[in-house]
Amino acid sequence: MPGVSATAGSNAAGRDLVNPVAIHAEYALPAEAYAPIPDDAARPGVANIRRTALFVGRTGELGALETAFTRTGEVVVHAVHGLGGVGKSALAAHWAAARDEPVRWWITAEDPAKVDAGLAALARALHPGLGTLPAELQTQRAVTWLAGHDDWLLVLDNVEDATHIDPLLDRIAGRGRILITTRRATGWHHHATTIRLDVLEPAEAVDLFTRILTHQGPRETDGADAVCAELGHLALAVEQAAAYCAETGAGDPLVRTHSRRRRAGPQPRSSVDCSGARGPGTGAVHVAGNGGHPQGGYGGPGLNSPAAGDVPSGVRL
């Protein structure tokens, strides 16, 4: 009896006989994707932080940061803490942008997923060939590189819980420099030394307000001190108030606001009025931040801003 032969897809004796086929899927990854990030990957300089011109004061805090990070033989993790909108992110960005570490990298660190995403982005910046790898492998490559080098600075912005960054700190212990911004005042004794950031000094708040208001040209600024005082000299609130008045043309109303307050006596902080501005609407704006990235100012496009609950609610500008 002749033998029965079959090829894939044929039928022999009423049964499908499919020849086994070995399928090999080859991914076209560049050779560098399989190797560690080179030691000299940071030589051209790798940074995603730039200094903003919209920054005032904080001389003491900037000096404290510089001193803390230049001491030898001490912990190199420091945390700036304060209430939302006080200017922690702006301080960190302004200070970090002026540093000379070859790697200066900003990571939004509100939760572990964002920390990992920021590290993966660092890996791609150091070694673009890693972009085809899964994100978790990119994160691992970045951590491995950081753990093997010293001349780098990470800014972990808006850390909500110290446990979110514990795995990273454990793996890179004793290497590089890390600056943390956080609203939490406690819980850092095992992780970092702390620097408290308060609201702006009155003169600094007026300077910030005036810079924004007069950015496009001369404007009436009499009464700016009263507006800043009503806002508690909170950096984010001052910036948004000035930006609103600048955009809507509310210059003279500042004078009227100051004059009305002197006649009417003390009023609640949440009733600053820039109404009378040219254009539609009542002139009422609620100060509240939206999350973002650190390059715009104290709360503008690109700067991490606090949640609405951290700014005095119902502030009317």
C-alpha cells in the first residue's frame, strides 16, 4: 500500500494533517537596544529643565539649596515642602536649571507610574536606540545607569507619598543628587533633609505681579500691593491675578480696588476685584491650578500647579 503523504491543509483519511511550522518573529531592534546605556551617554549634556525669567526673590532658599548640595559626605537627597501654589516647583526649576551636572532631569512624581514614565523618558534621552524597547525595560535601563554614575541631578516634583519613590532611592542610594518638591511637611526623616518654603515676601509678590502686568508695556500698577496682600502673597495666586489683569486690560481697576478697600475697611481675602476690565464677562476668576510641567512660571502653562483645594477657594480676581 503506497504511503500517504500530506501537506499543510490537506486531508488524509478524513483528518486534517498540518505539518508543524516553526515561526520566528524577529524584531528589527538596533544593536544598542541590547546593550547598557553607554557610560559617556551624558557627555553632550542631557536636560529637560530650563530657567524661567518669571521668578522673583527666594535668595535665602536658593542659597540654602546650593549649600546643601555642595556639602561633602552628607545625604544628597533634599525636599522642599510647602502648601500648594507657594512656588516649590518654580524654585526647583530655577535652581536646577543653573546647575552644571551633565544630566539634569525633571520627573513629575505624583505616583509610581509617573515616576517610571519619567525614568523611561530619561533612558530614551540618554540613548535614543532604547525607544523601541518596552517602557518597563527603559525604566530599568535608566535606573541602572543612574546607579552607576554620580554626576546627575533628578528633580522629583510633587511627591505625594514618600513610599512612591522608595524603590528608586533604594536602587540609587549614594549616587547623584535628588531634589524633591512636596506638600508633605513630615515623613522625610528617613529619606531627605527638608527646606520649608513659605509665601513670597510682600515686596517679592508685588515685583512678580508688576512684571507680569507690565510685560507688554507700561501699565498702572498703583494698588498692586493691596491685591497681593489680599491673595496672601501666594505665588500662584499672584501670578494668575496679574495674568488675568494683563490679558483683560484691568489696569485702572487696581487703583479703584485699593481706594475702595481703604474706604470700606477690612474685607475677606477671597474678594479681590479686578472687575471693570475691558472685554466681556464679570472679571471674576477662580484661582485653581492644573497639573503640568515645570517650565512656565508659578502656575502657567507647563508648571506643576496645585490642586484646587490647596489654593484659597473662591478667590475672585
